[in-house]
Amino acid sequence: MDDLSNSVRPFDYVVKAGHAARQKESKAMTRNQIHSIFLSTFVLVSALIAAASLPAAAQDPNQPYPTMAPVEQYLMDRDAEIALARSAAPDAISHDASVIVLTRHGYETAVEGKNGWVCWVGRSWLAMFDNPEFWNPKVRAADCLNPPAARSILPYAYKRTALLLAGHSKPEVIAAIKAAIDKKELPALEPGTFSYMMSKGSYLTDNGGHNMPHLMFYEAAKDGAAWGANLANSPVMAVNYWYISAESYPQLKSFPPLSVFLIGADKWSDGTPAPSM
């Protein structure tokens, strides 16, 4: 892998988010030494990017992918998508997992599993709502969720995906998800939610090597303090599930707190060594 000190790494959005959170924490500690500080910002690392079909000269560098590409660009051959989804976790887990695949209208079950796990390939719009690369059609984020995550994380992904594919705007999707949460049509996060993202074939970002094996943990928390996340030399990165900055879509401030914790792995799901983070 290229020298990471001189190149953009696959998880630079997460790293930058962590740096921003630490700067915010330092300022807040000056104001009040006993105040708990939020580590705000997340990359749903399984889907960091977004894509655009505009000419390069016309693009805003801060919004490289301002609109959704034609839906065909997000779709995959069904068998290839099943194989990629299963490659997110070691075969001992993914072999008996259910598999869902993307269609023109949303995700549907392609394979019924036996162990409660669900493997799938996330797309870019499952990142934070204000991710500047929200629409990248190249993103293929293979992911295998354990049973608690399948029950309490996937319903949000299903709803978000179906609404976006139906042509709803981000503000409309946010409002619909908030209404569903308030009506208890979407579940609360279960304890012990976890997923593998160790596929050698994933494409997570346009940056750096485009991919890195890692594990994801979800917790109904406003920050990563209990995990020692985002601290110097800590292997744990923590970010907000919903947004980079709550100011982009203020309604997200009223959403249930949800932090995602990322820990890098030293090998791919097939057991071969991975580059260091």
C-alpha cells in the first residue's frame, strides 16, 4: 500500500471526524471541565461515497456527487451481488446467512439463511445524510450483520433505500424516518449489534486503496467516551450514524442517539493478510 502519511486513506472521513470531535471536546472542556462532550460525526463506513456524472469542471469540490446517478449504475448482477455479500464475513458465518440484494425498488431477500445473520451489499446512500459522496454508484460495501443488527439496523436501511429509490428528497426521507420512529414503526437499537466488513471485493470510497477490512459495533450513545474512541493511539474510531454536522439537516438532532464504532482488522474474510490502517 502507498505510504499512508502521503496519501489519502480509505477512512479519512472517519479520521477527520474524530479530529473534529477532539477539537470540539477541547473547547468544551475549557468551558466546563465536567461536561460530557459529544463525538459528533459518522461515516456508515460500509458506504462512504457518492458519485456524479457531471463534467469535472462543473463539480463543486465539496459536493463531488450532488445528485443520484441513473439507478442502473447502482445495481449488480444478482449472483455477483450474493457472492460479494457473503464475502463480508468468514465462510463459517456467511455460509448459512440470509442474503439480500438491491432491486430497482429496494432490497429483497435472495437467499433464506439458517443462522440469523444477514449479508448484503450496502450502497453509498447509507452513509451520513450530509456525506459529500452520498450518491457514488461505485460503492459496494459488503456487510454481514449479526441477528440483533439484522433486526434493528436493517429496517432503517430498507426504509431509507426504498424512499430514495422512489424519488424522495433527503429532507423528505429524514421526515419519513422520524415519523416512523415516533410511531414505533422502526425498532430501537438492540444490545450487541455488530457486523463484519472484511470483504476483499468491497469498494468503500474513492480515496486511497478504496477498501479496508474492519468490524462495526453500534451503540445507542451520543459519544465514544466509554470506548476510549478517537483518542491518540486508540484503535477505535467512533462517529455519529446520522450526520457529519447536525446543522446540515437540523431535524436529525431529534433522532435517537446512535454511535458507530469501527475497529480495523488485520486480514480479509478469506484469511489473507490485509494492509495496515
